[in-house]
Amino acid sequence: MSKVSARTYSRYSLEAISLLGNLIRTARKERKMTVQEVADRAGISRGLLQRIEKGDPKCELGATFEVATIVGIKLFDAEATTLTKHIRQTEDKLALLPKSVRKKVKVADDDF
């Protein structure tokens, strides 16, 4: 039998998730959109949208970003062309970095 362990999140992460959920709910209501309308457009259930709006950290990131886009929240304060530019810059930087990171193994000096 597998052991179920509770996932812990930092206070900062929980506050950021809660803020995004509140922003989504506020934007949806300002646009006079129902929960069902947004859920249908995002291709998710009403329950998942309600969990996103409540700031549940276990919600899928892609679904959360899609809902934010539907209700008009700018996630990175940039236009689509700027995001594409940042993505390319990041990919170029990643191409220069090692593909994996390994800690150096200390060799024990056992010569006495």
C-alpha cells in the first residue's frame, strides 16, 4: 500500500496562487461571464474553474493560464510578440547551459 503524503507549499506560493484566483474571479465578474461560460470556453469543468478561483494549488497550470487568458488577465505584462521574443531568448540561453546538472562527488581520501 502506498503512503499518501501531504504536499507542502511556501507561503509565497500560496499567496500568489490565491491572488491569481482572485484576479480571475474579479475579471470574470467584470466581464459579466458566468462560471459555466468560462469553463466551456476553456474546456474544463465548472468545479475545476471554481477551484482555480479559490486558489487551489493542485489545479493544472495550463488550465489556470487558459482561464486567465480568456478573462483578459495579462500574465507577464507583455504582448504576444514580446512573449515570443522572450521564449526565443530563453531557449537560446538554455542551449548554452548544460543539459543536466550533477553534484560533484567528493572522493574520500582514505590514505592514512
